[in-house]
Amino acid sequence: MEKIIMEHGSGGRATGELIREIFESQFNSDVLSEMEDAAVVPGNGTIAMTTDSFVVTPLEFPGGDIGRLCICGTVNDLCMRGAVPKYITCGFILEEGADVELLRRIVKSMADTANEAGVKIVAGDTKVIEGDGGIYINTAGVGFVPNDVDIKAKNASPDDVIIVSGNVGDHHATVLSQRMGIKNTIQSDNAPLQEMVGKLIENHIPVHVLRDVTRGGLATVLKELALASGLRFDILQEKLPVNPQVKSFCGLLGLDPLYMGNEGKLVAIVPKEYGPQAVQIIKSSKYGENACMIGSVNAPDDQSEIGALIMKTEIGGRRFLDILQGEGLPRIC
């Protein structure tokens, strides 16, 4: 096989060859190898479930590819509820003409990232359609929530602190650079965050809120959390972690890092007294070396501050931030 053809979506011999040679050979799961219509897996307790679709352009980029991206995105969605990710399914939409060697690399990347994240790919599906060689992936994920873990947006409380796990804007800048042909050394941050979240829970940090910072960027995420809690979120511009090269890139193109997408960063909101310990735990985790506290959660002083996100600028002003308006960068994930 060199190119995907319509026959690969027929459900016949060619489909079987595609599944065996590309997917089964890499995912190496005893459950998946049964090739049943649904996967039966062990488990009990409180279950977290998520689903996501991935249409990024280009399919490969510095620091990652659509395969790594889809595993990271699914794993991280589960982690944001405190769940331990366990199982993933994946559905592929392959356009006729898709390069088979590219597909092999993507599938291997998925397998490697699933192994890193400690999850099993247990079921899948493949469809082939007319087109120009595109590859799209849909996933579903299942994880198990430990007893006494209750992490959700409405749990933010006055006097909590806001922590971000690292530099913002890297993924957005990487994808945009590739599309525009801009040469730099910026790399995507796409990463699975299960170790980071697991350490916070294992060390008994009373985490109130977790949210991964993806499309819409940090400002959109924090504004949504402020609205969900009905409180005022205050952040400091001088504390925002941004890679100097990304900052220069933004200056060149007139972009705001606060509204740039990421694929390996989270926001954690914890009680003030646990803030320094939480930062150190995240810093000691893989992918968390640039973690820092960037602000606090407070009771609103008046009606206008209910659900407000306010940034104190480096020159001492107050900037009210809102959810991203408009399209942003399409097909970033």
C-alpha cells in the first residue's frame, strides 16, 4: 500500500489489510485484537467519559502530529475531572489519496503516546471518502474517578489561587508558523498531563478546578470559569508565562498570547494555602517545569464584577478580558 483508495473503506479484504497492517500492528491491544463490535473491559466506580475530533492542518508539525494530538487531547479531557484515563477508541476518516507512510507514522505516534499516558486503545473504526488525501480522527475516552474527588468549574471559591502549568501559545504559534512558512524553533506543547494531575491528587491537594487550555486560549478558559462560578478572577500580566520566541512571534503578527491555543497546558485552581505546594508538585511533573501562580479568585465587589476576568497590566491598568470573539485559528486541533 502506498495510497489510500476507496476500496480500503469497503469493509472487505482491503479494509482488513488496512486494519491489520496499520492499526492492529501498532496498537497491540489484546482487547482490540478481538475485533468485536464493542470492547468489554474491567472497571467499576465513577466513570468519566469524553469524545473529541481532530482535524489539524498540517498533519505533522514540530513537536507533534495529529496522532499524538488526539491521544493527548482525549487523555487531558479526562484528567480535568480528576479521572485516571484508561481506555480510548478511535475512528479514522481517510480521504482517498492519503499517504500510507504518513498514516503509519501517525498511528505509531498514537501508540507511543497512549503508552506514555498509560491508556489502551481498545476499539476503532475506519472510513474512506472521496477527497485529496486528508486524515481526520475522532476519539472517545473513558477514565475512572477516585473516591472523594470532585473537580468542576463551579467549585472555585474566594481566596483560591490560579495556577497555569507552563508557557502559553506554543501550539498555536507552531501550527500558524507552519502554515505561513515562517521559520523558527517554536514547538507544539502537545502532551499528556496524567502524571501532573495524578501527583496533585496523590499529595492530597484539594483541587477545586482543572481545565486544559486549548482552543480560545487562557483568557477564554478563565472567563468561562469565572462565569461558571459567579466570582471575579484577577490575573497579573507580569506573571503570565510566555516563551520569548512566541512573544516575538505575537508582536510580529499582532497576536495576543492570551487567546492562543495550547495542547499541553492546564489551569489549576486551589485554596490559597495550598498554592505554593501545588506549584512545586506541577513543576516536578513532566511538562510542568514552567508552572506558576498567575492570579486569584475573589468575591465580586459589585454586579459588574460577577463572572469578570480582570488583568492587571504591566503599567498598572485594569483590562477586562472576555471570551474569544471570532474564528481564531481554524483547524488547530
